[in-house]
Amino acid sequence: MDWRLSNAVADSDGGVVPRFITFEGGEGVGKSTQVRRLAARLARMGIDAVRTREPGGTPKAEGIRSFILQGKPESWGVGAEAVLFAAARLDHVNALIAPSLAAGKWVICDRFADSTRAYQGLTGGGEDRLIDALESLALDGREPDLTLILDMDPDAAFERRRQRALEDGLPADRFEKEDIDFHRRLRDNFLAIAISNPGRCVVLSAENDEDTVEAEVWAAVRDHFPDLARRERPA
């Protein structure tokens, strides 16, 4: 199913086209919080928004997520890991993202294809032609309408994530266990993706408090989609 069909769908009040927005960035930058806040803001405007994540979002993709984050395929190499992410993404797109957009709903996703390129490709050393082929398979030339990259000093983000994990009593996952140099390179690679895709990507500082970041996220979304002005009410 082609999510570009969503561009022909407006909501019942006649104006707001459903959009696909992704959040990207390193560990601990607050993506999940901002996904939740953006979806809530859209809901207050009467816009139905589906929150989802990668890897995951569907039962099959969630199963792959659990397998990956436990570190089980780590010894297989970044190529195999990238294949697993692509398999999860293909199901996610076909079973959730594309149908939701075709039904007139917005989709807000915590991570998407840029994460595979940044983690397994640019940072992990996976071959470009493999990453390109897997992306082509899962996306078939499609891409998000807007990607918000939350940027933060990796040392500060790493410490924030470590503290949260201690508070929640959760073990570090496959990627949180990587050393700080990995996370520094990861940040550079997300910024490089933004430079290569200026029409789609907006970089926002995640150094500020959650309310300030939320306001900056909304400003970027509103600027990118002028038709929202017809529906906007005070938050």
C-alpha cells in the first residue's frame, strides 16, 4: 500500500492532510516523550494521530525488536542486523503506517529508516549498497513527510539514559551498551543525514527542558505543514 495516497485524503473538516512524521536521534535525547506530546497536541486539535515506534509497531515487528535489543544477533554482524530491521520495517509499513495514512490518520513514529542508516550503516560500518537495497525494499521510494532529529551532546545524553535506566531498574539494551565513541559518531551521522535531506529533516536541540523542546517541535511541524493553521487552537 502506498502512503502517498494519503495526500488525497483530508479530514472531515476539509483541510488537514494526514502526515507521516518521524523522530530520530541518539540514545537518551527524549524522542519518546516528544512523540507522545506531539500526538496529544494533535488530538487536542481534533486530529487523529497514531503513535508507533521502530523496530516495532506491529506484533511481528515487536518480536523482531525484542530479539535485536537483547543482543542475540550481535555476533552475526551489522549486515544481518540491518536485514532484521528491514524485515520489521516492511511489516510495520504494510500493516500499520500505510493503512493508517490511507484512513486519514497522522502517524508519529519513534525512529524509522534513518536510524538503520545511522546505526548499522554509517556508524556500524554496514555496506552502503546493502543499506540502500534494504531501504528500497521496505520503502519503495517513499519517505516521511517530516523528520525531526533531536540533537544532544552524547556525554550528557548517555548519562541521562543511564540515570533513567537505574531509576526504572532496566538493563542496558544492545545499543545502550556501546561505548561513548560510538554515540559520538552516531550523533555526527544523524547530523550528516540532516544535511543530506534539508527538505525533510529539521534538527532541534534536545538540551533544553521538555516543555521548551515540545514548543520547538510544534513550531517545526506548524512551519512544515501550513494547513495546520486552519485547525490550530490554543494548547
